Amino acid sequence: MNAEYLINHAKQTSDIAYRDAVAEDRLAYRVGMLEGYIKTLCQEIENHKDEILALNRQLIEKDN
């Protein structure tokens, strides 16, 4: 999964779910989906923060 996938998925989903709606409604839905993705990604980072820090330390030590 990458940023382009998430952006495209939000666009496609909003286009399908709000096919007959005005552009503002599709955009609002898309923004809501992207906000949800951001919250999920931030929570994943928080959940793995210690692991990320440990790996970062290992990389720094390896470079020295």
C-alpha cells in the first residue's frame, strides 16, 4: 500500500458512492476518507513507535 493507492481508492470510492451527487459531496466524502487513512496511519506509527526508534538507532550505529 502506498500514497497513490490510498488517494486513488478514496477517489474511486467517492465517485462510485456519490456518482449522482454534486462534486462538492464527492469531495467531502473523499476528504473524510483521507482523514480516516491519516488517522489510521498515525495510529500504526504510534503503535510501532518503539520498534521504529530501535531500528532507527540500529541504522545510525551501522552508519557510524
